[in-house]
Amino acid sequence: MMQKPANARGTRDFGPSEMAKRNYVFDIIKTHFQGFGFQAIETAAIENLSTLTGKYGEEGDQLLFKILNSGDYMSKVSPSDIEGGSKSLTTKISEKGLRYDLTVPFARFVAMNRNDLAFPFRRYQIQPVWRADRPQRGRYREFYQCDADIIGSDSLVNEAELIALFQSIFTSLKLRVNLYLNSRKILAGIVDTLGESARFVSFAVALDKLDKIGWDKVAEELVQNGFSSEKVESLKELILFEGTNEAKIAKLTSFFVTNETGLQGLAEIKEVLSLSETNGFSNDNLVFDYKLARGLSYYTGLIYEGKAVDLPFGSIVGGGRYDDLTSSFGLPNMSGVGISFGIERILDVMEELSLFPEISTSASAILFTYFDVDGRKAALGMANELRKVGIPSEVYPDVAKIKKSFEFADKKKIAFVAVIGESELKEGKANVKNMKNGEQNLLSISEIITLLK
């Protein structure tokens, strides 16, 4: 029985029209990455599970796509491994997995290539990642990330540079996005002040769900994780406070009093906001939000998240400072900070807001067609002359009715069709038709070049 073709759940194909839009956004992002001095790298899609596990928190580890060992992967499994559950079984049947993000593989890359890199090292990376997540609007199991990181420096100038990069990219895309800033040190200062330092992780994980489940559910989760009702109630007024960046800074300053960790986080926020005032953008879209937690456990300092202003769509940008990520690969004291652009969500938002300009989906500027073998020979020669000067051209492969080749060009949205018949051959020219307005002209190869350049 014939199998009905279908994509694996959470994955998609992209035809020429979709790829034209994707490449439009990729090209803008890549141009700005390069404009800020970032160098391109690529890492393998498959990583050792030992590289990936323990870097994303317990919830992140559950979303790793694991790859079964080749051959008889059950040969080393004992009954006790099976009785021990999935965790003990996994170590026996799977040693590798698909990368979950680009940051952890980057940290591994830096540790392995430390002697060949100039620090601070600026890298950009545009590659797909995979997560065994529940597919939904704006969330896929296979998707691209566009990352830029600066590693080997703890200067807050780097955070300011990434904010300028963020501003420049979305200005070019004409997409309004707010960038929400916070610091893990501020979150640590909050639990320190409450006397709950040991519960930082559960606090951050619960707070990260605030936008999705609301304060009441977050409060329930905090109580379930050991926070007293009194301390949760004292958090409520702080967490639900709204105001300007300055008002929030003042609110936290009075809350922390003498808590050094929290006050250090506040000082870093103020410095980054101050540095960003010099980047040439209005920066009205920079919002200090001390409720922001971000779920990834490797962040240690400033964290940020970008959300579209004109469409409620969740985060389309994320990132932050990480101080200890390379130490797990044998390279301590290598602080880094990065930003990741969620290309799939950016594309979805731009599509819904109709922000794409008119983009040609055709790879060819002109199609050559003919009536006979002599015409075909001339068409092949002319097409190659155009390609030599950078004009993408194609030749219709068959001797067929001209109407058929015109229909072909129209379907592919090729702007010009060059017809070579007996009279055109005698003059060494082609009859070139503009497919948009119907205008036709008998042109030499040099005149075609001038027309299409």
C-alpha cells in the first residue's frame, strides 16, 4: 500500500516562496553580524550527550533528541538497567544527541580551539537546532537559530554592543520589538533578601512561567517548592509592581537595602542602560524587567528577551551572560555573553504584520527559448555570456511551442523571456519580452546585459 507522504511532527518543508523570505531575513541578520565584527563558525548537528546534558536544567534535558547507538544497541543492557528506568537505560543505548541550542556547542568549540582563537572572540552561527518539544504556533521541533556571542571578556561594553546589534537588525527589518533586560544577580538578590538562597533554581523556574500561567499559579508553585506563604505574599507586591526603568531600579534599591548581590546586579543594569544611550538609537524599547528569569540554567549575569510590540507572540530574541559554561569542558574563567534571534518566530511575526517587501522568488533574471536546434545552441551561448557577468539565466530545455515556455516563465515569475528564432539568429540577437508589461525589443547580448544590470 502506498504511504501518504508527511513531515515528521514539528518539522516543515520550505518551497521557493518561503525560502525567498527566509533568505531575505537571514541576509539582513548576517550582514549586521558581520558589520559588528563577528566571525562565522559551524558546529556539528550531533553532539555527545555528555556535552549537552546538565547544561539546560532538568526541563531542558528532557527535551533533548537522543540518538540510538548503531548496531545492536541493546547488547550492553542488563535487566537492572531496565528496572532502573529511562535515565539508567539511556546511558547504555544512546551516547549522542542532536544539538539543543548553539551556545553549548560553541562553548565546547572554544575549549577545543582555545589556542587558535583571538580573545575576546566574536562569533556568529546560523544553524538548525532540535528540541523534543510539543509543537504549537511559533514553536517547532526543528528550527534555526541565529546567534552572536562575545567570549573572553566580562566587560559590560559587550552587552551594550549586543543591544546595538539588536537595534540595528530590527530597524532594518522594520519590525518593532521591545528588549526586556534583567540580571540573574538581581533574581539571586531577591531570594537572598528573603533568606531563601537555596531555592534560587525553583524560584527562577517558577518565575519564568509568569507570563504563561499568571501570578497565582506561580505563587502556588513557590509554596509547593518550600517558600512560606508569608514570603510568597511579600514577593507579590514586588513582582507585580509596574513603572519606568528608573522607578523599578528605585523599588529594588529599597528592597535590597544592603544585599550585595542584588545591588551589584542593579549597578550592571544601570551601566548597560547608560552605555546604550550612546549607540545612536532611541532605546525607548529597552525595558528593565526584574521578573524576567529565562529558563536556561547556564546564565549568570545580564539576561534579555525580545518580544514583538504589535503582535503577542512570545519571545523572538533571547540571550544573556554566562561565566561558567566553558569550565565544564576544561576551560575555566572564560566569561561570555550572547544573543539569539529566533528566526522562525521572526518570520511568522513579519508574515502576520505584512512586513516583507516584494521579493522575487525566481532564481533567474531571464529565460531563453527557441524553435530549433540552431536556436538552442545560440540560447546556450547567450545564457552563459550573461552568467559570466553575474546575471542569473536559464535555458528552456525542450523545443516546444513558445506558449509553453512563456507559461513556464510566468509560473516561475521570471521577469524576461528571450526568444531566438530564424530572424533573430541571422542578426545575432534575441527578441526580449518584459513579462510584466508585455513590451518586446530585439536586443544584442550587450543590450540584454545593459537591460538586466
